[in-house]
Amino acid sequence: MNAPSMLSPRARLAAAIAASELPKYVYGYPTKRAFRDLDPPRTIASIWAGVDGPLNLYIHVPFCGYRCSFCTLFLTTSQTPQMVQDYVDSLVRQIATYGERLGHMQIVSLYLGGGTPTILSPAQLDQIFTALHAAFPDWRDDAEVGLEGSPDTMRAELLARARAVGVNRVSMGLQSLDPQEQARAGRRYAPEVVFEAVETIAAQSFANVNYDLIYGLEGQTRETWLRSLEQTVAFGPQTITLYPVVVRPLTSLSKRVSRSPDRFLDNASKYALYDESVTELGERGFRQNSFVRFSRCEHDGLRQEVADFSGVPLLGFGAGSRSYTRELHYSTEFAVGRRESLDIIAGFIAHDHRLDAEIAFGFELSDDEQRRRHCILNLSLGGLETAGYRARFDAEPAADFGGELDALIAEGCCVRTPTGFALTAKGFKYSNVIGDLFQSPAVTKLEAAYQPR
């Protein structure tokens, strides 16, 4: 059989679908596994020179009470109260520094991710938001302000403070409502904690509440999955996000899969659960926003992602956070190992955050990579508008990626519309495969060569 790179787009897509391939879900392009040392390094001031217009903000809080079996996020579970406070103090300094250069830009969204940002105290949350509004005074009236956390950290006092400082979207990772599945996933709390957290969140009447679930966990069956989904719908969230299990190196999950593969669903079985879930959520009034996200909101259930995918720059604060301009994506280095992660966090805490500081780790996007990114991300959200592509690149998407788009149409994953191209239900189902179809050989090579730490 020919190597995938030697096949036509149509043959590559058909083969991937026939094999029930389930690549990483599309959350950005390129992923951090393609980031490398920048040569030469760039300064913050030079990276953001000439960038204007709206801006997304992201704050990374890399602290958790435990590491779940499937998790490869950049975080530590070895924090002390003093470390957390020192980290918040460093965040405040970094926010003020970037405000000197970008404080005139209008903020369209903010997301506090992790880790588990809800381990912060109300005072620390206040400290962060005070710094943000001092540095960035212009916020759009309908700006999305998101905060994520785990059931065992959803304290009433913290959520009340979050509501007071402007948080309007709360996301909680449930992953499963089956006690045995929770325990095997590394969730160290009693099942009733979830129900208490749901009540605590509901008491604050946030405009958008999202709950995450994961299918394909160890020992999970169709019946336990559907019970978790049904109960989550009954909680009444505006948005539900369904992630397939992804087995990555350096996780306890990868070791368990190696030892007992029969305890985990294969990709075809995961796709079968996906199909049932899409039907169930559609009947309950949820609209599909992406492969993973379903919402009853009038808008997409995660507006920061929509803004980011449409080309709005993203400015990340904190160790491990990513920042995106059109031409350059950058971050601190990241790791999974305990010692390596603590070293990176310590480096962030000690950093003096100057505008002339060097940025040494990232990915420079050529014009071709920018075009691929635009197609991958917009298609993942349901469609590619010809006018938007033309305005951005002075070109037609069908001229740049005719083979790929023809393949999507031929395989029933996409249809032409008067304004461009729209995913079908099949297209949403295989949107991660579609992302791989548009990915450049250079990014594929970098990701394959990445060595996790």
C-alpha cells in the first residue's frame, strides 16, 4: 500500500474513514508538538508590532489536586500555597507588562484554563481581574469570560466572586458519572461531590455552563456512557462537550491500555457512541458546534474558540500558555514530568516580564501554513466561507485546496453552498480526519519527531 502522503486527498480521506481513524481532536493548528526553538529568538515588542484590533486573552493556572489517568496537560500537583501566590503575583506582573504594549486593544474574550483555576482563592481571583482591567480597560459589552474547574473545587464563595468580577461561562470536567469509571480515571472525590457542585454552579445563574464528558474510559460500556450523558443533560447545562479518550505517552492510561487493551473501546466503538450521543443531544435541543461541542446557546458554546479560529489574535499569560498572532505562535516550553513541570513554573515565577524579553519557543507560520490553519479551524466549526478566505488571502479556497475540498464533497463530508463549503453530519464526525488531510507535511514531520518530557 502506498504511504498516505503519496495517496490522493480522496484516497487518503476514504482510507482514514474506512479504518475508523480517530486522530487528535482539532483545538488549534499547529499543536505545541510542532513548536521548536526559534532561530533567532524574537522579542515581545517585535512579535506584536503592528498587531491591532480585537484580542482574546487566556490565563493558564497549572495547578491541580491530582493528575487524571488520561491527562497530558501542563500542570503540577506538587504546589504549595506560597507557590500558588507567587505564581499569581508573576501573572499580575506579566499582565501589566503586556498592557503597556497592547492595552489599547479591545478584549473580546477571556478564558482561565489549567490545570484547575478554581483552586485559586477569591482574593487571588480578584487580584488577577484587577490587574486585567487595569492593563486592558476596553472590553466588549458581550465579551465571553470563562472559568474552568473540577467538581471538588467548585466552592460557593469562589463562584460568587467569579460572578461578581464578570465570569459568564463556567466549565466543569465531569468526565463520567459512573463511580468506578471516575475512580479509575483518577478522580479523588465521592460521587455526591458532583451533584453538590452542579447545585453550587446553578445558584450563580451563569449565562453559559458547560460540562465535559469523556467516552472510551477504562471499563466503560455503552450503558454506563449513556447513563452519564443522560444525567448530564438533566443537570440543565447550556453546553456539553464530549471528548473521546486519547491515549498519549507518559500517562497512566497508556500503561493500562498496554496491559489490558480489552478494557478499552476501539475507535469504531467510540464512533458508535459518538453517533448515539449526537442523536440524543439533537433530540434534547442541542446544536452541534464542532466534533466535541454541543450547545443550546444562541451562539457557539465557546466563543473564544470561534474568535480564535476566525483569526483574532490570542494573548496567553502564565507558564505553558500559548499566544497567537497571524505569523507566530509561541509559548513557554511545556512538559508532563513532575520535575520538568516544576522547573518551568519556577522559571515563570522568577521571570521579570519585560517587553524586550526574548521569546525562544514557538512556530512561525508561512503563508501556506496560515491558509491551512484557516481551512482546518473553520471547517472544524462547520464551514469555510469563500468571501472570508478571499479577504484574508486574496485567493480562492478551491484554487489553493481544490483536491482536498473535492475529496470532502465526494465522500459526503461537505457540500457546496452559495457562500462556500459546509460540513455535513458525516463531516462533523470525521472533522479530525479532515484536519489531518489539510495539515502540512512539515507539521506532520515535526509532530512525529516530538519527544514528550
